[in-house]
Amino acid sequence: MKRSVQERIIDDKLDDAMKVLVEEGVKFHGHLGPFLILGLKAGLYANNTLGKDCFRTYVIVETETSPPFSCIVDGIQITTGCTMGKRNIELKKGRHLHVTFVKEGTRLKMRLKDKILKELENLKPGEECKRKAISLLNKSIRELFDVKMET
């Protein structure tokens, strides 16, 4: 079976665990896009920082409440286990993109860097969008977000 360029790029650049996570994300969300990847990465970072607990963690996402910006919520749901159905993710209208993870009085605040947001604002759907998503996979969380902890 012939593999797509997207599949070959992902296979070449990611470890097995991340490949599986991206595949699960695409299966759940319906396609590969940059905001899905941002959600996956933000959720993983929150799990590593606060400890994964899909019942004691609450997430507030502030951004445009329609796609493509709101697609970040799907990535967060997949990685954290917090879901819209459990009502422990809240999507609020905002002008930028902020994600706050709250667990046991500790807040992990993440703000998408202006430079990254500008790069994503005018992406065309399709291959350009997929290429950008793949490029975000290789960036560190600090290259993508300003991060702050509050207790």
C-alpha cells in the first residue's frame, strides 16, 4: 500500500508514541491541522507538569469559538482526557489563544506566541495546513507558547 507524503513525513520525524497520538488525534478530529497539534502538545505538557487526572483537571480555552482556532480543544481532549461531555473543558470567546489548566489550586497558563498565531491566521486548508501542522510537531512547547505557573 502506497503511503502519502504526510504519512512518510510523520514516520520520519516522530517517535512511536507521538505517531500513535497524532493518528488518534486525526481519527477523532477528522484531519491533520495545526490547531489539533497545538492542543495535543499543550495537553501533553500539562499532563507532564501537573500530572494527568481527567477528573481533577479543569481546562479553560480562550480563543475564537469556531474552527480552525477551536480545533485546539480536540487535541486537549485527546491528551488530557478532559472532555466537553464531562464539562471539564470550557471554551470562551477570546481575541488571542490562551489555555489554562487548573488542578488542585495550581494554574498552568499557556498563551500562544504572537508569531505562531500570525503564521496560522491565513493558512489555506489542505496541504499547506498539513505541512504547517507537521512543522509544529518538531517545535518545543516554549517555542509555541508563553508558559506561566501560578499556585
